[in-house]
Amino acid sequence: MSKVENISEEKEVLDQGENLLSKLALEAELADYSPVKGCMVIRPYGYAAWEQVRDALDKMIKDTGHQNAYFPLFIPESFLKKEAEHVEGFAPECAVVTYGGGKELEEKLVVRPTSETIINYMFSKWVQSYRDLPLLLNQWANVVRWEMRTRLFLRTTEFLWQEGHTCHATKEEAEEETIKMLGVYKKLSEEYLAIPIVDGLKTESQRFAGAVTTYCIEGLMKDGKALQMGTSHYLGQNFAKAFETKFQDQNGELQFVHQTSWGVSTRLIGALIMTHHDEKGLKFPPRIAPIQIVIVPIYKTDVEKEMVLKKCKELEESLKENFRIKIDDRDQYSPGWKFNHWEFKGVPIRLNLGPKDISNNVVEIVRRDTLEKLRGIPQEGLLQYLIKLSTEIQENLFRQANDFKNKNTEFVASEKEFIEKITTTPGFLVSFWCGSSSCEDHIKEKTKATIRCIPFNTPDCQNIPVDQMKKEGYCIVCNKDAKQKVIFAKAY
RNA sequence: CGGGGCGUGGCUCAGCUUGGUAGAGCAUCUGCUUUGGGAGCAGAGGGUCGCACGUUCAAAUCGUGUCGCCCCGACCA
């Protein structure tokens, strides 16, 4: 068994602010280090969480008219070079295969860092007429990016993700798609992961290599650092031109398609960990939790054991249609041990069931989000009670995270104030920015904070009510006129 | 690639300064008692101390080299 079971270990988990992510991920058995540096093994419990995210998102992707497909892992090196910005952005972090079948390859193969190029190669064959558009595809895949520094779930050399790739006849339609899918990500994050986000536009320096515009959703982790949780790109005709992805329009004219691409990854599991946890461990939101309800039987004698387990199985039967549920009937652990164990693993609801409960026809329920103990809940109508409770926990986790985000989002009007805030209380800082990359770089060099995005809507701020925030102001760095507010933060 | 730290039973670490037969806690196994918030007692198994070379009568300990990992910076979903 894992070391979670050791009290001193758990205390260690609490103390290590910096290592919290890896501690939680390792001790809760979500992931483990692999023999290859920078890579991780996703263990069954962690993978089950990813499957929940994946299934929820997959449905939304299909509901918005996309189809899944699969493109190969290997990309001819020449493909990557076709789009100038793209190759410049990705070349340094590409893994390249030079040998196969015992021979040096004639053309090197890049292990995909993302699939725009190979997909466009195929698109150019498939798209002929305006009648072939829009072409709306998605793929679930692994990608490899040779990062210098890695962290479990947040940045690993290989990671799992989905990448959507679409072709449209017009700029407007492609831009609409870009925003639509960003909205899907926002919904996934807020309604399933219970993580509030800020959505907006990336500045030029943070734009995807090869895109015209990049939009993103940004979350604020419990340690005050921002995390980019998803991106959606309007690619314009950049890749279409590089790969000759053209169609004949209604007038018989040949046109380049307008494209989008968008993705979220296993990083979302990292976001989940870094958003929902306390000193007792993880807190899974019910809609994503691999196990939503755990039943802990309590008994002394063999006779009691038999009776209690029978009742547990009855309850499981009556609930399993609606919940992912598990009975922890292991004999070698005491009930108290199991309470702590499942709390650490973040199971949202626990049912304690012992002889006393059985004779009273009740159960004891403990909710993970508040650790509140609900005694004497009637077995009659339990299903409805749990459905309601589950919704409540889901909403409460979002509310807590949202309160945290709002409390740690502040407006600053000057560089001096900015520096003071970012060093003392990390979080989102909203401020005016003139739009020049030199001012952006200046802040980055001084504070390590970057512009996370130009938000669609100014987020609620701790110190200034939204309705009082001005539309125009002065850049915190150069003091020139600024017509936009941006969100700064230190980021993962 | 720079700076810092660490490699000793499954896990967390002590021992190293000042060389002299490898330790603790947790975990595991057996037995009995236990079980509503991390159970107790008794017993047992398990490590050529990352690797290599060197110094020495003798190396976990000293020296040189090497490999790996973690943390901090430069790159990024």
C-alpha cells in the first residue's frame, strides 16, 4: 500500500508547499514517476479521473458537430518546416526519430508535438469544394514536447490531450468556431471540474506558433499561480497556404480555407489537484470523481460483519445506477484508517454503515468538501438525498474556488503597486497595458509575472467593484494611454 | 545548460565529521486480542549502503570519477 497510510507522511504532505502537487499526485496514487525523466505513469485512479474528463468533453465535442479521427504519431520532418512560425516555435522541443529497422532514415520523423501539419496534409487531399466545409475533426492522442523542466500532470514530456482541427469557408465562421470551443472548455472547467476561469485573448508573445490569434482559459491555483487550462486558436490561412488546403467556392474561385485548432490536456488533472485540496488531501468534484461514494462497513463480530456487508451490498445495488460507488470491505484496515484514506483520495461522499445504523434504518454520511458528518440519514429515500448532496458538493467546490479566485484578483494602477502585490500576495493582477511587448517584457523581467490574457470581461476584483473600473487608463509601465486591461500573474 | 540538495531494507530517514561485523520508524508476514476517526502485544522475514576505481590490515564512512533523481533559473499545453 502507499505511504499515505503513514501519519508522519501525511503531515509531511501538509508542510511541503512547493511539492504539494507531486506529493498529492503520488500519495493519492494518481501518478508515479517513470524511468524516463520528465515522463509519468498515470495510475488507475488518476487515469479514471482523466477518463471522466475525457468522456464529458468528448460528448460536448460531438454535440457541437465534430467527429473523432486519428492521425499518426510520426510526422515527416519536412512538414513541420512548411509553416515558418510553427517550426520556429516547436523545433526546439521536438523529439526526432532518426533510426528505424536498424537503418538511418532517409527523412527524419518528428514525434508530434501537435498535429496541425500532418492534418493539413490530409485536409488538402480531402477538401475540394465549399460543399466539403466545414470540416470539423477532433483527435484524442498523446503528444511529446521536450520540456526542460517538468512537473507531474502540469508539464510532462509526453501528455495526453485532445486536439480539434477545423476548416471553414470564411474567416467569420472560423473565428466563431474558435470562440465556441473556448466556451466549451469554459463549461468543462466550471461545470465539471468546478474550477472558475478567466477567458480571453493571448498577447502576441504568448500566441500559438502559427496562429493568428490564440484564446485561452486561465485558472488560478491555490498557491496563487495561474495555469493555462486550455487554448483555442484561429489559424487564419497560415497552414492552408503552407499545405495548399484550398476549396472551390460557389463562384468557382479557389480559396484557402480558414482554420482553427483547440486543445486541452491531462494538465486539467493537475489543475484539479491544485484547485481542490486541503490539509486532509484531495477533493474531487462529484462529476469528475473516479469514485463518488465509498461505503465503509463497521463491525466487530463475524455475525455483525456478515449482516453489515449484506446491507452494504444492498445499498450499493440501489445506488450504482446513479453513482460510481465502492465498498471498502478490506479486513486489514480499521474503519478510522479507511476514513482518512478515502478522504485523502478525495472521494466526495462517504457512507459509514454499522450495526447501530442498520437497526435504526439509517446511514451516517460524511461529505468531503466540508468534512461535515451527517448522522442518522434514513435509508428510505437515500438515493434522492445523495443526488441532491452530490449537486450541492459540486456547487460548493466551485463556489469555494470562485471565492478564492475573486479574493486573489486585484486591480493595480502602478508598477510600484504591482511589484508589491505580486511579491506579497500572488494571484491575478488586473491592470492597464498599452499593448507594447516591451512593457510586457519589462514586467516579466522584473517580477516573472506574465500577461495571462486580455480578458473578455474584467473579472471581479478584490479592491475595486467592477462597475467602478474605468474603460481607459494608463499603462502601468510606460504610463501611456491604454485602452485595455490585462491580467498578469505568475504562471506554471 | 548554470546554482543548490540527495542516492543506505518496500517507504521516510539516522549513521559518515573522528574508518572497526549495517540501524530506527512505518510497511510486510505469522499468531492472539481488536474494529463508529489512522488498533495493541509477541514473534519473523527483508539491505553486497547508486556504480566504478583508488587509499587502508579494514570503507556506508576518506579521495577521484561516473550515473541517476529532486529543488531553483532559462523553454512551454
